[in-house]
Amino acid sequence: MRILHTADWHLGKTLKGQDRTPEVREALKELLGLISKEKVELVLVSGDLFDRSVVSSEAEATAFEFFLGLKEKGVPALVIAGNHDNRDRLEALAPLLALAGTRAYGKLRFAQEGGVVDLGGLRVAMLPFLSERRLVKAQQLLQQDAGGWRQTYAEGMRRLIAHLTPPEVHILMAHLTVEGAQLGGGEFTFHTTNSYAVLKQHFPPTLGYVALGHLHKQQRVSDAPVAWYPGSLIQLDFGEGEEAPRGALLVELEPGKPARVHGIPGRWGKPLKTFRLDRAALDRRWGELKSFSGYIKLVLEGEGNPALRERLFRELPNLLEVEFQAPSLPPPPAPPESLQWGEAYAQYRHETIGEAPPELLRAFQEVLEEVLAPQ
């Protein structure tokens, strides 16, 4: 089977007031063309369709356009909620998406409740994002000893994954952080910390493929079973690598064989670039800044300058952020480790008031010895 794996669309995303939804729409249109060209039979969307709980009607319409396009091609899709999605809203939209041949899960379902979807013999386990609070509730339902819920997040996820992936399951869809995976930039950091990390050893080797979402850098995180993040569909934040591959993966799945995964070449959305310049370099590279086709963040060396800031935003239409960085001051010289109290006092007097008379230094030394004398 030929599968398109994508995630982290973040429809409704705004960056410094700039709506990125039109860029995502164009990317999704290209994906629809690719699905036909590559004879894709199933689409997996591993969470974060939307950027926040409440998004514009344009953002929701963009998602529906894509899934209706899949229906026209006769290609089914499976969708799970990510940490940015409104899980209740996605559940409410699920009946409408079902009309387009798309099955969407905003909430966790156990295997016996439909958490494993059967698509003509291909069984896919669906694991939407679970916060620590919701994981506790899920564990209580999985075990008779309610007191056992006080386990780590990773252990709780291990139990859920084992429950959803018996040997007859072929694919696991999950929105989570795998320990050791690299952030792409722009992720909600709280949900990617070590307390939310899951070990790759928790994925049963009987799985043919693990379709992950959550981290914005495209990367392979496990060999047995094969597990990938496709990365964000477009570059979402200035913290993301400008040249990092991202967006979607083509997965070839055959019984009894490891999944073959191919990155899809193409750069969707406008590039985001950070320029770090001093004032002289700003003048030299002004033409480059004016002609840059993407969005710009400028980090300028020097004190804040309101007049310059106003000029930059007025004359550079793609500029979204300006940051002034004052040059760092050299650290003060450390005093010699061998300097004695008397010497330190004499040096202090010399540098602040003037040369200390000998009788004052003798008096200082007498007082010091008195203070330091054992009682």
C-alpha cells in the first residue's frame, strides 16, 4: 500500500500578525496533485491540523477542501488530534469529515471502542495527543488498581501503546515526543520536555510503521519498527531551520517487509530568515533585504533606535520582527587569587581615593588580625 503521511499543518497560524493559512492551502493543493501522481491509497494526518483551539472559518474551510479533494480521488484519510487542536471541536467535526471519507479522532478510544481502525485488512491504531492529566484518567480505566496511576508519563504511554497495538495491528498513528528526537523550532515547548518523552522501545517491533506528529523537523526516530516525523508542512517559526526538510512522506508498506519511506522534495510556504547584522552590514545588504521573497527577522547590533525601527518596517514590506542587541560588555578582571586582605585594601585605596599612608595600612592590618584571631 502507498501511504501519504503528513502532520503539523497548523492552519490558522499567525506570525507577528501575518496569517499563514494561505501558504498552507497552497501546500495542500500541491499534495492533492502528488496523491494522484503517486497513486496514494491512504492519507495519514498525525495531529495539529489547527494551530489553536479557535481558528478562523478560512482555516477550517482549507482543511475541508483538502479532505473533499481526497474524496473525489477515492482516497480515505485518518486524522488524530494534536496538542494544538481542540479535541472536542475535532470530535464535533468528525461526522462531517466522515462524509468526505475521513475518520477523525479527537479523543482516545481503547481498542474495544474503535481505537483500532480496520481498512480492508490494514489495521491502524489511533493515539491522539494525551496530556499528563488525561493520561491519568486513561490509565485508571486500563488497570484495576486505581492507585497505580502514579507512574511516569512514559510508563503510562507504554501501557496505552501496548494496549492499542497487538500483533495484528500494522500502523500506529500518534502525536507525541520520542526521547532523543530533535525539535524543529516553533513547537509548544512544555509538551516536548522530558516529562512528555516516550521511549522508542515502547513501539512494538511487530508494527509495520509508526506515523508520528508533533515535532516540526522531518526525521526518522526508529528502525524497528520504522518510525518517522514528517515535519511541519511549512516553516512556522524563525526558530526553525531554514533548509530542513519538512512537510510530507511517501510510505510504501508491504506485508512482512520494513516500510520504505521517501521524503517528498519541495519547499512549501514562504521562507523565514533571520539576519544578524551591524549597522554597516545593514547598509551593505539593504538590496538583499529588499529583494528577499520570504519573511524577515532582523537582529541589529546596538541600542534600540525607534526612528530606525520605523524606517525598517516602512521600507521592508516582508519584515516581521526587529530586535536590537546591545554589545556585551567585557567581564571585569578577576582579582588575583593570591591577593591578601591588606594588599586588596591598599589597592582599593590607591584606585579610589589615593595612596594610603603607612600608618593607615598598619592600623588596618592590626584590626584585621584582631578580627581573624581565634576566640
